[in-house]
Amino acid sequence: MVPHEEHSPLQHTGLGEGRIEVVCGPMFSGKTEELLRRVRRAQIAAQPTVIFKPATDTRYQKNHVTSHDSNALPSVTVSSSQGILDYLHAQPRPVTVVAIDEAQFFDAELPATCVTLANNGIRVIAAGLDLDFKGIPFGVMPELLALAEEVTKLHAVCMETGRPAHFSHRIAGGDSTVEIGEKDRYIPLTRQAFVEARKQADRRESSAE
Ligand code: ADP
Ligand code: MG
């Protein structure tokens, strides 16, 4: 008698291309552009794709992921990483590519969620800030970077030197890690320019006390 074959998670998609890709870098480095580029190519390959973004990101339209050069694709807003799983379970047909923008804003379960998806044959493309405005690794990003098969680090253009920028410096606003903003609040800087700008910010803070 042929033993009953266990259901393989890879049969879910029939593709077996489960993997985690992370695109990271500072603000304005082209993370969303790169995520959209990968999604478009997946769509050309007729792969059912969904883009998720966290409810925290209130810039632009709620149902689209939009880059700073005004590229946009429809997206689904979720309030937690469980929301990603719930949405996918509710789909009538399997999704083979899951893109997640602003991954740094998600809860601590996001890395485990991405592993579950990848282990089930889904290609996961996550884009997010690797560092916060103080230059400290941002939320779940370090874990996600460690788990990923492929990591792409992008750079923006430094607003002071014109050189490749790895840091997002906050030029206005308070001291909390999450503060949604655009060019009015953040500028990309090289390490040298960032260190100098942080020193000046610290000096201003201590003289205001
Ligand atoms: P991210 O998602 O990393 O914040 P986007 O993909 O939304 O970045 O936007 C990248 C685009 O931002 C660039 O193609 C460029 O048109 C624009 N841009 C504006 N300021 C800068 C800058 N200082 N460095 C690089 N790109 C910039
Ligand atoms: Mg972006």
C-alpha cells in the first residue's frame, strides 16, 4: 500500500521559490522604488503578488505604496504581521510573492511571519530602514537581515556632500523613534556629516535643558 503522502508546504504554490529578500538603507535611498521594480517583474511573470504596508505609514494614499518619485502600486494596509497571514489565508488562490514596505514599523513577529511564508514556498521581499534617526538598528530589521537569503543595501544622496548617504538625520520633530515625515523632517547624510549633525543636535538639547 502506498503510504499517505504528507502535504508538503511547497505544494502550496507549486513553485518552491520560497525565500526572503531584504532591501534596506536610509530614507530616500530608493527602497520603495526597488520593491516596486521587483513586484512589477513578478507581475510580468504572472506571479500572484500582494504588497503590504503597516498602518503606521500614513504618508500618501492608504491603499497604495508610493515612492518619492511618485511610482505607485496598490497595497494592503495591515495593523500587525498577523494581519498579513490572515489576509493571505482569506485569498481564494495562492499568492506566490509577498512584498512588505516599511518593514521597520512592524511588530516583533514579522521575522517569524516571513520565515513561515518563505518555508511555504512564498518569495518575500521586505523593504525598510536599517537604522533609525539616531543611527541605531531599527526594530525587527536586524533579525530580518540575518534571516534573509539576499540583502540589498541602498544609499541615498547626502544633502550636505552629495556623496552616498547611509544615515537618515532628523531635522525637525521630537525624540521618539517613530515619527512619520518627509524632507521637512529627514535628510540623508554620510557618516561624517551625520556624526557632526548629531553632535550639534545633542549640544542644542543640552543647552535647552
Ligand atoms: P525610500 O523608499 O528609500 O525612502 P523611494 O524609493 O521612495 O525611497 O524614493 C527614491 C527617490 O527619491 C529617488 O529616485 C529620487 O527621485 C528621490 N530623492 C529625493 N531626495 C533624494 C536624495 N537625497 N537621495 C536620493 N534620492 C532622492
Ligand atoms: Mg519607502
